[in-house]
Amino acid sequence: MIEDFAFSDESCFIDGKWVIGDGPPIRSVNPTTAETLASTPSSSQSQVAAATLSAARAFHGGEWSRVSARDRSDMLSRLADLIERDQDRLIELIALEVGTPITSGRDLQIVAPIMFFRWFAEAAKRGPKAGLSQSLPLHYGSAVSQSVLLREPAGVVAAITAYNYPLNLCSWKLGPALASGCSVILVPSPKALLCTIALVRLIEEAGFPPGAVNFVFGSPSVTQQVAGAPEVDLVSFTGSAAVGAKIMALAAPSLKRVVLELGGKSPSLLMPGANVKEVAGPTVLRFCRNAGQGCGATTRLLVPQNVMDEFVDETVTFMRGLSVGDPLFKETDVGPLITDEHRVDVEGFIGRAIDQGATLVTGGHRPEALEPGFFFEPTLVTGLSADAEINQEELFAPVASVIPYRDLDEAVEIANNSRYGLNANIWGPTAEAIALARRIRSGTVTINGGGKRDDAPWGGFGASGVGRECGEEGLREFFEVKHVQWPL
């Protein structure tokens, strides 16, 4: 329980030291009970400035700038080992603060950051696959010249993370930043503050020198100050498209580079002939895991008209078998939403959908027995066009809509009818599904469930963001390329 966690007011980590924040307190709330977990003083404007200056000193000639690639790799490996060592404690803390059930917390919240930190530890030793130094062929112009491309760390990184997968998102940003030799100012969502503090304490234990990672937090003004700080060279942000646009505006005056991993309204497409009974369960879990609070959740379910009724029946049966409840209970499948305000927003979407003619097939309400927690039933709606609000806007909840199609051309048209393009899933014969995947505008397309990879990029088209995270493409975002040329 929460009594097992010792939270300290010394929660800002600046230049290798833990200090008490001088800003207003941040209240961490258990979404299962609506009770306060902790009240932590946030970072003041001067402390945020100190953190950015510390990161700049560390990168521009400080101890961190002199750490070898091998040693950076060893530190990242130690961090992965420490997460693995403390995984049970971290799973429980994430269940308390974020609401992820402990039964799925290991796979959703712990396995991936360990895997990604280890991948970036290996990448630190070798650098990007193109090499830290790459000779170009001789150039024959007015004079013969030789060239080399040098890949150097991008500089000071502002890493701004969302609440839903706190350790995962840190690994996507800190992994490549530290592997490349960048220094970092980490700014978490206040909704996952305690989880991120726990990770920063492990970063300290892993032996990173002062200034390599600084940690500040607070109101949106903290994010704004860090993103706009002159010392920052690159901003890596995960969150909504609306806030992503604000991050771009903050970065624009000094022309900072940005990597934005934003929202999604992802389709799950059932091809003709696919086994409805086999795919109903996995389809549901893709929009109900972590209470639907995932940017890649496939919440638009595209099915052939002739199997629409069968698909809905199988899906509803599976959904009604899910256990909604306390994430600390082993039988729980679906935990709470993060705040009551968010739940109210979701209820607004459902209400407007019904007003527009949607059929509420199952769910759509608060489980009264679980009040005052912020729970919402797994929900399925039908009867609305692809243009309807609920089929265009990201709800971040265990809510999906079934949309029938007549043929695959229409299915592709519906799948691409979105300002987002982050993720998609296709169920069907592999060869045909691969061909169909080429027609869908999405940064990732999984076929028949896909799989897990630590070397694949994540990111999307349109309002889903700018750049990529993870894998080789994600690593490259944290390097600048320098061309050096001389005559022969």
C-alpha cells in the first residue's frame, strides 16, 4: 500500500542534488479512491532556470561531456538492471498513481522500459548505424576534395513526458538522449509525478554525473519555461496534439528541433474472411488496456457489413467479461481513468454521440459500486459515420466505435479518414494484409497482432507528430550532422 513508499519533499533533482521545490505543491491522487497519495512542492522559476543551466554546463565541457560511449552504455545498462530489480515496487506504485492493473502492469509498464534502455545501452557503444564518422567519396570539381560526415550529440534536451506510460516514455527520451551524449531536463506530467521521481532516483543510483539528468516539475508554466529556454537545443514531447502545437510555438523563436509523439485515432480493420471469434478478444484489449489511455489504442473498429452483427455480439460478450476494479486486485482487467475531469470529458463524448444517433451497445456509464474512483465501463457504440466526432477525436478511454464497410477500398478510405496517423491493426491473411497495410497512412501497422520489437520506430503522420522515437530512427533524432571538407 501507499504507506510502503517513502515520499520526500526533496523531489527536484538539479545538478546532481535533491532539493525541495520552491513552487506550489502538486497533489498526487489515487484514481482508484480519489484520495491524496502525496503533496509535493513543485519547482520554482529559478529552480527551472538552474536545471537548464546545469544541463548546459554538463554538455558544454562538464563531466558528462567527457564520459566515454562505453561508460554511457554501462550507466544505461545499470539503470535497466535497477528497474528490473525494483519492478514489483514500481508496478505497485504505477497501479496506485496511474491505475494500471498489477496483472498487466509488468508487460505494459516495466518490460518495455527495461528492453528500451538496454537497446540504447548497446546503441551508445556503436553510435548510429551510419557511424559517428562517415567518409564520402572524393569530389571532383574545380578542385579534388575529400569529405567526412560527423554525427555529434544534438545538445541539451528537454524531455517532456505524459502520464499514461511514465517509465516507457522516459526510456524513449532518456535512452537515446543519454546514449548519444546529450544532457537532459526531464519534465513529467504531474499526474505521474511519483512514478517518475522513483525512476530519477534509480538514475542517480546508476551513476550518471551531475547535470546529465535534471528533473523539474509543476504547472504548465514549468513546461513552457523549459521548452523555451535558450539553453535547450531539442524538445522531445509526448502528449496531445493541442499541446504539441504549443510546444512547437515555444520552440520556434530559437528554432529548436522538436520530436513530437502525439495522439491517435487508430483503426483496427477486420478483413473479409478473418475469424471473428478469434479476433474479438484481442481487438477489445487493444482499446481497453490501461483503461484505453494509450495514444496507439485502436478505437475505430472497421468490419465487413456482412459480419457486423456477429462481430458486435462476440465483442460485447468479451467486454462484459472484463473485470473493472481496483488495479491492486489480481482479477482486475480494467482500472480507472486518471482524473474525474477526464471522465467527465469522456461522458460528454458519449452523450453527444447518442444525441447524434449512436447506439450504445454496452457500457457508457460509471460503475456506481466503484465510486468515488474515476472508473468508466468499457464501452462500444455503433451507428455513426466515419465523420462523427467520436470517430475523429481521441477519447483516451476504453471506448470504441464499430464502423461497417462494403469493400476494402471503402475500408482504406475510412481508415485514412483522420487527421491522425499513428497506429493501425489489420486482421486477415498475411500477404493480403501486408498489401493493404501499404495503403494505410500510419506510422505503424500491425498485422494479426504484430509483436514486440525494441529496434522499431514509433511515431506518425499528420497530427500524430513530428519525427520518430525508439529504434535507429529514434536514435538519429538526437544527433546533428557536421560536414567537414578539405582539398587534396
